[in-house]
Amino acid sequence: MWLVPMAPLLKEPRKSLVTKIIALTNQKGGVGKTTTAVNLAASLAALDRRVLLIDLDPQGHATMGSGIDKHDLEGSVLDVLLGELRASDVILDCPDAGYALLPGNGDLTAAEVDLLGVEGRERRLTEALAPIAAEYDVVLIDCPPSLNMLTVNALTAAHGVLIPLQCEFYALEGLSALLDTVEQIQGNVNPALDVFGIVRTMYDARNSLTRDVSKQLSDYFGDTLIKATIPRNVRVAEAPSHGLPVTKYARLSRGSQAYRVLAKELIRRLSL
């Protein structure tokens, strides 16, 4: 965790004494990872937290969902990882969404090769965030749906992981593989990495499989399972096409309210 002295009154913006860096990750795609990253960022910002969202997924969906054209970036998170630009040079303000964004796009597909010869390549994101992390209360990292050098960078920089999970049969198998990955990162590069919680997404309590998988998760993971659930909701699905979080696009929808409940639960759990 970053610990910094209190900023002099009226001399500079207030800095957070403790910044929580959270990686949203699941090696299985289609579980609502990016949707959760964007809407959780917006919900935390709406609750007066200073939030930075980092788009580490080459698909660039978190960037687009924040109202930023991923095809028209002057700099991206890849430039930061390669040391060609500072994070502060690339971070964009997303006033409609309410948070700051370190954008990403398809250029990240080259990251594996570009970082191959870079010394300490698994710590590039950690080093890039060090000068600016204290300006935020929360840093959320949207990871790619695979284990590669981008994911390793995120897990090395993070204090903990938040795992979006759809309640279906194969999700449990994917969760086991992800937890193995977290354990490997803990053993090699980030012993302080924690599992902050598992979030059930696209949740439909009327579905018997959903209920069965949810019970298994509760029995096995106990308090690690986040109580808030994210329902299937058409407004959540529509929001990215408007470049907005659902909390701005359809504030009173079930999906928007669910993400706000999730944000409040994380604030309590993690003292954000």
C-alpha cells in the first residue's frame, strides 16, 4: 500500500493515505468483467471516491464504455508500460462517467512481445502507478480474459482481486484455475495479494442452476462471496453503446442500483 504524508492545506489536491488497487479478473470471458469494472468505477465515484480505471484489455471495451474512442488515443496504457509516456500524461478525465481513465486499445495485443526484453517486465505497471496512485482512493484494473503478461502486471500491482463470476457449471472450473494463478503470483512476485471477493454477475435467482452454483460458492468461500449480486438487465447491456456506465445511462434501473449496492459493500469491506 502507498503511504504518503498529508498534503498541505490549499497547497495541492488532497492525497489518499491508503490507495486500494483492485484487479478485476477472470480467465473465462463473457462473465461481465468489463461491465463490472466500468459500473463499479462509476458507482464508487458517485459515492465521492476518487477513482482511476485502467483498461488493460486489448479489446478496449472499458475505454469505449467510458465514452472514449479507443481508435483515437494519443497515448495508451501500453506506452506507459513501455516507459515511453508517464501515466499522468495518458490519464483522461471522463466527466460523464465521473472517474479518470488510463485507456487501452488493440495495441495491447503486442504487449507480450514488446515487454519480452524489458527488465522487470512484470512490475512495469507497479512502477508506473507509484507516482500517481495516492491521488486516488481506488484504482480498478480491467484485466484481459487470459493469463498473460498484462494480467501478471495487474496482479503484481494490485492489493487484491475482485472476481466477477457467472453462476454456471463451467464457471467453477475457471475459478479454480484463477485461484491457482493468484497463488502463483503470491508465491513469486506479490505475497500481499489478496482475494477481495467474488461477485455473482448476470444473476437470475429463478434459475435452479444459478441457485445451486451460488450455494456451492457460499458453502466453499463463505465471506469471500460478495453478498451483492448483479442481475441480468437490458439497461446494463445497452449502456456501453452510449459510452456511459449504466449508473448514468439508466440511473433507476435494477442494474444501476445493484452496482451501487456492490460499491457500498466494497466500501465497508475494504474501508475505501
